[in-house]
Amino acid sequence: MKRFIFILIIVFITYFSKPLWEDTAQEIIPSTIKDPVINVINISKNYINDNFSVDKLSKELKLIFSTSENSSLNSNDTKENQAKLNPPKNELFSINNIELNDSKKEVEDTYGEPKRSSLNEYNRTWNTYHEDYKGFIMVSYDENKKVSGLFTNQDLVNSSTKVKLGSSKEMVREEIGTPESIMRKGGVNYELDNNETYDLFQTDQSYITVFYDKHNNNTVTAIQIINKNMEKKKEKLFADPSDELNEGFKYQLFDLTNATRVKHELPVLDWDEKISKTAEKHSLDMAKNQYFSHTNLNGKNISGRMEEDNIDFITAGENLAFGQFSSIFAHQGLMNSLGHRKNIMNKNYHKLGIGIAFDENSQPYFTENFYRDSSNP
């Protein structure tokens, strides 16, 4: 028995000391420009580690069992929320019982005022509704205050088909049909992403983008629904840059990241203005000088750039994305790369800042900087 306990202690010492010996620097190079161009790095500095003790082992065991119980409770909560969802009346999909053409008044009578309103690529606003990022939805309204766009990455989808979050790609295509292969904008046909991390479907009233999680058996992880009229008014593949769109993309990516973390039972990250300025400078530099790398033209990576801006940190990580249509597409692309996914769902980070810049072709550069400082050792 004593030998078994000793082995158990050794296993836990090995597990909880993992941050000391695992490789913390990663980089993923995109294979082609046509593929969503994304890259990743995370680094550690001044790692603080308490001396391991039997008392700490006991606390860690309690935390593990507590987390297991909370996971079970959260699973039950999800099932209860799903049971309350009603089938759509007029459309193929509804999100949290909202459909296209519902009135803004109907939505806000149920969900209250939006937590944030910010400009999107359709020159309308995404309005976010949630409670501490639980029940997270994004809703856009047209000039008549009717719902013209919907998005969620949480289990709030209902359909007149069998499709829901967690459905397989095969089921989606069996139920809805063949996805679109091109998108026509301004008289030009654009070939859609061929790596099959999402499908675009066209109905009489809407364009439905179904996003897949390739690290979870290519199952449905998010859905965006856009009214056809709103999509047709967007005459170019990439929206015209502006300060308002820059800010919109920035905060939309921040909210999407936190909604994903809450979905996976992780704490919400705090917005950090200091690191946002660092991130924005890097995005601007890449857009202006037409390069895409964690290392700038002066040879500085995220660590050097943070030190240059006098930002104290213990551990930090950076995600980069380029050429995505919006923050939604950028975020879903990042989640389909293991390195980026690891940064997004790293429980050791407490703060996040995001910087956006557009190049001469209106294509956005996204820089996400995550970190933990000495105030949260």
C-alpha cells in the first residue's frame, strides 16, 4: 500500500511540474497562402513554482474531483438549456430561439440590452447577448430593426433538420445538401476555403456558414446565419477598413475568445489595453511592410516587444491570423490549429489584448497577445 501511495505521489509530481520541462515555444508555418494564414508562439519567463508538498498534492486532488463534479453539473445545465430551445418556425435554423426577421424588440424583451455593439464587415453592428459569456449569441439588425445576422459557438442551435452543435460534417451535408464552392462579389467569383473547416449553404433567405472542429472529429462547433440582402450589400470580399471596423474586429475577437473559454469551463480573460497597443503595433508593422511573422524586422518577438513596452509578465503567448473575412472566421481558424487552440484555452493566462491592421488590399492582420503578470503568480 505504501509503495502504491509513493508511486501515486511521483505521478502527480511529474504532472504538476510539467510546465518546468515541456517545450513552451511553438511555431506553425502555413502551407499555402490559400489556406487561412495563421501562426502561433508562446513563451515563458520567470516561472514561479512553489515547493511541492503532500499538502499541495491533497489540494490538487480535491481540485480535480471538484472540477469533475462541476463538469457534470455544467453538462446537466447544457441539457436543460437545450431542452428549452424551440424548433424554428420559418427558417432552417434558430439560435437561442431567435430567427432571421425577428424584431429587435422581441430579442431585447427576452435578452435585455446588448453587452456590446460593434461594427462588423457588413457595415452593420454585431450585438452580443450573454451572462458572463454563458448563453453567448451575436445578433445583427437591418435598417428596419429586424434580425439580419446571427452567430453562436455555444449549444444554442435548433433546426428543422437533425443538425445541432456536435453533429458530424457528414450528417450536415446529408441533411442540408451540397455546400457552395464559390462566393460572388463585385462580378468576381471567389473560391471558398478548400480545407473544409467550414461549409457555406445557401437557402432562399440566407447564407448559413457551419463551422467544424477538426480536432473533435469534424463536428459542428459554431454557426453563422446571414440574411441574403445583407450579404448582397457587401460588394467586396473584404470590407473597407475604418477605425470603427478595426475596433469592431478587435472586440469581437475578444468576446469570441472568452465565449470559447467559458464553453470549455475556463475563466474569462481580462481586456488589457497595454498589451493591445503592443499587439496593434505589430499588426500595423506587418501590414505596412508586408510580412507575417512573430519576429519583427528588428528581430524582436513577443517577449522583446513586451519588454520594449515595459510590460511585466511571467508567461505570454501570441496568435497571428491574416486574410480572414472577419473576427469570426479568424477565431474559428485559430481554434482549428492546435498551437493557437492551446493559447486560447490556456488556463494560466489572465489577460488578453488584440491589435488589428489592414493592408493595402483591405485584408486584416490579427494579433492576439495573452499573458499573465506578477500580480497573478
